[in-house]
Amino acid sequence: MRGKWGYIWSFMLVLLIGLGVYSNVSEDGTNAADKEVISIADGGWDSMQLHNYIAAFIIENGYNYPVDFVNGSSIATFTGLTTGEIDVYMELWYVNLEEPYLEALDAGEIVQLSTNMVTKDQGFHVPTYVIEGDPENGIEPMAPDLKTVEDLKKYPELFRDPEDPSKGVVIGAPSGTVIDEILQEKVNTYGLSGHFNYFTPGSAGAVTASLARAYMNYEPWVGYQWSPTWAMTKYDMTLLEEPPYDEEVFNENYGTKFPENPAYIAAHADFPEKAPDVAEFLSNYQTSTAITGEALLYMQENEANAEEAAIWFLENYEEVWTQWLPEDIAEKVKAALSALEL
């Protein structure tokens, strides 16, 4: 493992091996050094990295395989999955990569192992106090009749762009993501571009940082949010309504609400043969946006990284992850967690 916990774990392994308590030779006689490295895609966002580290800790300590992460954009890492440079994708958002995903499935390049979670609240949000106010803190409603994305046209001055006061500003998705292109098209389809500028932040962290600043000061804010994020777990947000999902219209110009968006765990087609025991584990892997959001909020409030949040998850959601594993593998993972506490 990498990071602070990785150094602690490496030290404990040396100590335990010296005491004869731990061996890096598994019950079937294989050594971790003799097994192929399992590569996991890292698209750079927090929830994906969280699940990467959860899976990596279990794979390394339960199944005795070495793990590596391959960094890159959504498209680059997905391409690596189709070619076999990457073995596993822990959080592949179907709607964002629908066409290449289905093409890769049809071509037999990848396999779908499980559904990690499903989000139902992807879209443009405002803090609820913008619509309803916050009587306890003396905040009056700023836009009491704001219900739909179409209604935003009444309020460009409320969401004024500091760089261009003649228009409002909609905070979009991080640059380099597929969803960023979808949102820009949505803004044009709904005719918002004459009233609002669309701002593309450099990272997911920049999106949530702008929301956190607005929320702290009860300022108006409108932009893209989704679950799971720590902000959606912590803050009371309202999703602005769009026309009901229509597949034909959505595929033409994205002029409807998002469909439910599952995050799949996918693997290169050869992976189940390469590591059948790990493929079986990942086929059982399932969380939710609520559970993931709690782990992301832990990261934010404790200034923890994704690896530390993964340890927190494993320590606090044992009833969840033990359901994914055979009993003997679960016991190995528990032993590894206990060693971190020594």
C-alpha cells in the first residue's frame, strides 16, 4: 500500500515476519512476488480513489496480489481497460461513457463485474436556502419560485459572474471529464448561454470549494453536483428540475434530466482468468452513494487522503465489506487492519 498507512503496514510486515506471526506466502503456497500485478484505473476523483484503496487493501492483504494504480483521464484510463493495460475500473459511470462502454462490451474487450452504486441526483443544484431561506440564521428566500433549470433565466443577476457582471455564472464539471461536455451542451440546449456563462473548474475539488465558500456565507450558487460527494452529504441542496428523461432527446442534445447513472465495476476481458478469486470478490463489491458520501465527508472533515478514508471505511463498515468475501479472506483483512492499530 502507498502513503502513510503503507509505510506503517510495511514496517509491521517486517516485524511480524520476523516474529513468525505473518508470512507473505499464501495458503496455496504462492508468494505475492510470484503473482501478477493487478492494475486499477485512477481517474483522479475522490470517490474513485476511495474505492481503489478499499479494493487494493483487500486484494493485497486478503488475496496476496500486488496492486498498482494507473493515472489518467476518464477516456485514457478506459482505453487502457479495453487494451489490457489496465485490469480493473472501480467506478465507471455508465451515462458518462455509455457509447464506448457498450462498444467495448460488444467487442468482448471488457466485462462488467458488478454495480458499485447508483446516483439519481446528477444535475444542476442550488443550496436549498436560495429557494427556502434559512429562518434560524435570518436568511430570507432569494429565489422562492426557482424550481427548474428554465427558471434560472429569471435570475442571472442573483448568480452574477464576478468576471462578467452582465451575466450569471453556472459552475460546471471539472475540465477534461466527459460530463463537462454534456453540461456545456445542456446550457446551450436550454438557452441559458444568453443569460449565463458556463465556468469549467480545473478539478472536482475546485467545484466543491466554490460551493463550500458560498454555503459558509449564505451566498447564491448554482452549478453541477452529483452523489457521492462530501458536499452533497454535508449540505442541503436542491436539484433543479429538467424535462423528464427521454432517451432519444437526451442522445440528441441532452435536453432532459439525467437518467439514473450506475457506477459499474468493470474489468478487462482477460482479468477473470488472470485472477479469478479477485474477480469473484469484485463481483460481490457493492456500496451506495450514501456510504461513499460518508467516507468522503470523513476525508474532508479530518483532512484525510483517500487511502486513510479507505481504512476508515474498512474499520467502520465491516458488516458491508465482509459480505463480499469468503470468511477466510475476511479474517486476513481483519488481521491486517488490526496490525495497523498496533
